[in-house]
Amino acid sequence: MNKSITHILDGREDRFKKQVEILKKFQNTLISFTVNTPGVEKNNEKIREIFIREEKVIEKILKENKISILYKNTDLYKSSGPEGFISVDSKAKKVKKLAIEIEEKTAIGRLFDIDVLDSKGEKISRRDLNKPSRKCIICGEDARLCVRSRKHKIEEVVDKFYSIFEKNQ
């Protein structure tokens, strides 16, 4: 298997283990967030900057909604990309609604991937809230379908990713 794919898969497995550990310790809603980075380059200065901005937006929204943070941990330098975990004292569906707002309404929200898990470790999906799937940053269609069909060249997606970042500096 390709080395870059291996480190991405290892990163996902490691993230899952951390989620389980945090959920077991705090038994509350967990926000797990990363930068939705296309291509094999998952960590560089720009990606870390996007992540830091994302983290601040999440914290601001939580504060505005009077949601208490019980635990927070971030790792900016993982080879699979920066990742963060925030355990909160709130209903998972409420937190997922806020996460979707961030992903859809903030300037660089399209570049975020914010997962919300309930206290039992069940991931709350957009479908659970009757929300549409995420849109492709190139054509606006269902992003999952574009990824599966490889509708767009990876270079085009990477260029668009950094273009969105640059426009919203």
C-alpha cells in the first residue's frame, strides 16, 4: 500500500482510539475535528492555520450558545493532519446543528470536517438531522458522489481548497 495512504489510514485509526478514550473518560458529547484536506499533503503551515481558525470558530460558537467545554485536546503536527477533540456538556444533536452551521456558513467552513459523537460514541450525521449531504467545492453536487466517481482531478480540488483559504485570509 502507498506510504501516504497508510499514514492517512493510521491517522484515522489513531483518531478513533482517541475518541473512544475521551468518550469513556468524560461520557459526554464529543466534537472531533480536522481540516478536510484533499490530496496526500495533510499537514503544512496553511493547513495548520486553517485548523487554528477552525478551532477558534468552534470555541466561539460553543461560548455563544453557553455550552461548557469539559475537555479539549489538539495536535497540530500529526502527519495525517491536525486534529482536535472537545468534550462538551450538551446534547449531541444540538452540537451537530451548530457544527453544520459552521461548515456551511463560515467563510472557510467548507474546509472543515466536524464530527459529533454522542456519549455512547454514535456519530450524529447530517441525515439524522434531515440535512443535505455536504456539497462539492468544485461543482456543488453531493461531495461523496464526486469523490467516489473521481469526477474532478485531484489537482483541481487541491487548487480550489487553497483558493478558498487564500480568499478568506
